[in-house]
Amino acid sequence: MAQPRAALRQLLRAIDATLPRENGSNVWRDYVLTEFRKEMNADSAAKGVKLMKDTTTLINAIKHQRELLFSYNISTSKADSGKKLVSNTAARVGLRVPIVYEDPPQK
């Protein structure tokens, strides 16, 4: 049972690193935990461990790709890269950027 738990912990850490708890990480964590508890029996343990490891690898690869795209200033909008730059600069000095409410676009 040690190997499935280790794979589960790695998957939960990848989810936490990718999605902050404010943005819905708890929903994904709860889903993964319920599926783990439901499907972990002796027959499907190896299959479940492989699935968890593959999912962890995918989440980490997507996160790394996003970071590379932002570091090369390739993004869909310049406002997103500017916001990311400001939040990274604020994080370096120990501050957080406040969440600003934006009015929805009018038709």
C-alpha cells in the first residue's frame, strides 16, 4: 500500500502546485481522493498507480510549458504577461497583488 499512497501524494502535490486552493484545487483534490478510495483494491492497484503517475507527469509538464511560454513572452494577450510579471515581482519582495474586480465587457 506504500506505492499507491506515494503516487497519490505526488498527484495531490502537483494539483496544489498548479491550482491554488482559491481557484478550485479543493474540488480536484476531493475528486482524486474519492476515486482513489473507491478504486483502490488489490486488483486495480497497479493500474491505479500507473494512472496517478501519468496524470502527475502530465500536470507537471503542462505547468512547465506554461512557465516557458511566459518566460519567452509568448502569451495570448500582453495584459496576461504584464499581470504575471507584476505578480512575480511582488512575490519576490514578499507581497501579493490584490485581486481586482473587472467589469464584464458590455455588448
